[in-house]
Amino acid sequence: MIVPQYWAEAKVKDRISGAQVTIKRFGWSDDSEAAAEAHARQRAEEAMTRARAGERVRRVDHKLTYNGAEGLPIREEVVSRDGETVMTRNVYGALCLNTPDVLFADIDFPQNPPTRLTFAIVLIVLVLAAALAVAAGSGWLFVGVAGLGLWGSGGLARTLVRWHERRHGGQPALVRSAVETYAQRHPDVHLRLYRTPMGYRVLAMHTTYDPMSEDSRQLLLALKADPLYLQMCRNQKCFRARVSPKPWRIGLERLTPRPGIWPIRPERMPARNAWIQDYSKKARDYAACRFEASYGSRTVDPKAERVRVLHDRLCQAHDDLKLA
């Protein structure tokens, strides 16, 4: 996990095969701005050397806050550090806890039916339409029935999912049951379950995990964690949890000035700091998540416990506050 304190950008130009080529690269460092500038220059020169050799290289690094696809570290303001745990402020202003080996998994309630269910309904509709058309000897019947079925397949899938959820006590009950079942089948695990505004969060207490390992991948898949989050964990080599409210849930717009990608120009810092002050004041009345239960063993890894204490305090997870 790399969450640099300093960032810089370098630009190099050259003519290759008669064409002007400009390459820009970011650099980063925990030591100084000068070290970040030197790193940016080094990366830009290395890219230009590959371009001169005929290799197709990306002309610019994309300015994104949390994207490991291009091998870039987390590009957010470092608010504090606690050992290996790093607190950052994300692009819309919320605080995020980043840890190299204590596993978090956010499980959002699905808003749409599973693709496989919709596909199965479509397939059944087409088969029935074909059977009716053959029996009636009418191609138009196939077109009509198939068209009507395809039009209504999404609604039918949603109805079936909602029926299944109600039959099992709703979405929260389904998630709790899944976590409890996993813990029963793997009695060595110790999982803490937190309610979030849109679902649940799981914190593994029994051991630490390498985000690149198959063990962590299998646990995240078993918990049905967000696939994008799973990929980000592997790309950035860390686990991550939002520990303060989303601003629009507490009556604020996103972080200003926008975009809030770090670092920002010095002349824009007063407006940013004013927004943060207002946000911090309003955020005190809300919790990012609420602790509900523990499942499995009582085994506690010391590093996981240190992260838990920090996480629970920042999230206000044991206070009777509205979730945001």
C-alpha cells in the first residue's frame, strides 16, 4: 500500500519520427516535494525512452484519486497516520481508513436483480414463445409473445427477487444469515458486522490478510462484497473503509472547490478548509456505520484490534446516531 504525502508532475518533449511527442508523468514521495518532482521526472524520462524505442506508451497519467489500474498510488490528502493505517480525505470530502492487511468488506444491498436471473427468464420466454409459435404455426405469434416477454422480463426478475427477500425477512436478514452461515462453516473466523446506510460492512478480526492473496479474494467473494471494491483492493494492495458521512447525506454538497483531487492549488486551499470545517461540524451528528454483531470465534489479531478501535471511534459505530 502506497499513500504518498507529496505529489508532483513532470513533462518531457521530443521529436520521434518527425512528430512532436509530449509525455507527462506524476511522481510521489513521503519525504519532500523535491523528491516527488525527481520521481516524476524519472518516470517521464523512462516513458520517453520507451517511446523512442518504438513502444506505444501512454502520453499522460490519468488524474484519478483511487485507481490502481495504471499502477498509481492512492491520490488523496493524507489526514493522519497510525502505524501502517493511513487516514485520507476522498474526492468528495469523506474520511477513509486505508490499511494494508486488515480486511474490510462492504456489502451493498442489490438495487437490480441478478443478471443471471434476468437471462434465465429471457431464455424461458423465448423457448415458450417458440413452442407456442410451432404449435400454432404462426411466426407472428413467436414475435408477439417473445417481444412481450422480453419487455416484462426485468420487472418479473425484480418481483421474484423482492418475493425471495420478503420470504426470508428482507435484505438485512439475508446478509446477516449469509455472514452467520459462513462463520458456522469456518469456525476459525471472527467477523464483526456493521450496518451502513446502503447495506453492511464486515471486519475480519481473527487474522490479517494480504489483499493480493487467494484467501482474501475467496472471503470477499463469499461475503458478496462489491466486485469493484474487490478489484481495487488488489490493485492498490490495501483494504479501505469510509469512516465519516457522505456529505450529501448530511445536507452538504461535495467537497469544494471541485474536483477535490489532491493536491490542489494553494489559492484554493482557503475554500477547501472552510468546507472541511463546516463538514466536520455537521458530521458529528451522524455515524458512518453501526455495530450490530460478531460471528464465529473470539480470536482477535492484535493489529486487527488496533484498527477496529480506530475504525469504531471514527465511525461512531456504538453511538445512537443516524447513519450517513
